[in-house]
Amino acid sequence: EAQVTQNPRYLITVTGKKLTVTCSQNMNHEYMSWYRQDPGLGLRQIYYSMNVEVTDKGDVPEGYKVSRKEKRNFPLILESPSPNQTSLYFCASSLSKVREQFFGPGTRLTVL
Amino acid sequence: SQQGEEDPQALSIQEGENATMNCSYKTSINNLQWYRQNSGRGLVHLILIRSNEREKHSGRLRVTLDTSKKSSSLLITASRAADTASYFCASQTGANNLFFGTGTRLTVIP
């Protein structure tokens, strides 16, 4: 089944404790992206990747890192999480930047 | 930020009625996309309309695009209770970014 998977789905952590949210797609998509969704603000893009080893900042990159060592994986790293990073995070992939995106199920992160 | 805006923020209709949602964006686009989200879950792509298209249909969905007004609308005809969800427009700019609006929460009452 074609899909985007994220892990974990739910995470509660404390300020400053490094964490990684994994994202994997099995559709051989070149373009991958991370978003955060907050009430009243819609979805905002954090980082995106056009292809392996190519990443770039989105709208709200501060406090986040990403890597794209393999085509299928695009992990999101929070080196020192803070409470303002409490949010619902979505990973997405698509064939190219101008095509429709396929979204993962989301990761609900709470930083205490 | 180049976020778009949807109007209305919330819409409640009876089953069988049509639902219209509007979207405005700020700069030139390659395409505009509409997505649906059931509560707290991932977004599902509904339809994509390119900047050189004015209207597109997919089943009970009809999307229009007016690039001179930087606006788009999504019409859902003969609504069903299962259409209850949040609907987002997303404008795809030439700089690779996809900018989402804040969404319209649609409730279809059986």
C-alpha cells in the first residue's frame, strides 16, 4: 500500500531533550516536506527536500533540523525542544514540487 | 508569511445542500490545491488546478480559480454527512513552497 508513515504518533517530552520524528514513504517520491499545524494558523512548512542530500528551509525552520540521506526517509530533528514547539507535525511527499502531496498520519508532540 | 485565507472559517449545512468555500492567496502561483482533513488526521489531496486553468471538476467537487483576483473556490455539491471535515487550500509558488490557508470547518448535518 502506498503510504507515508511517521513515528512516533504521540510524544510527550521535556524541554531540551533531543528527539527525532521519523518519516518514510514507499512511493519513490523525490519531494518530501515537514509541516506543523497549530490552531488558527493552519499548516506551516518547516523544511522541504527536492531530492537526496538536497534540503531547504520552509516558512518556520527555526529550532528544527532535517536530513535526506536516502530517498525514502526524511527525519525531523529537534535538538533542544521548547514548549513553543508543541504542535501537530505532518510529513508529506510528492513526485515533484508542483504535484499533489501525500500526507502521513501526523505526530502529536507535547514539550513540557 | 504568504499564507492564504479561507472564507468562511466555519460552515454548517444540511445534508443534500451545496457547500462553497473560498480561498485567497497573496502572490503568483504555479497551481492551487485543495485538501481535506478529518479531525486530527493527515490531509488528503482533493484536487489541483493549474494557474492556466479556470475550472476543474472531480466527482461532486468543482474548483474555480481567478488569478486576477488571487482567489479560488471549492464547491461540494449534494453534501453528505461524511463530507464533514476541514478543508484547506494550498498555493504552490514558483519558489517550491506550498502555502496553506487556515481552513474552513464544514459540518454537514444529517
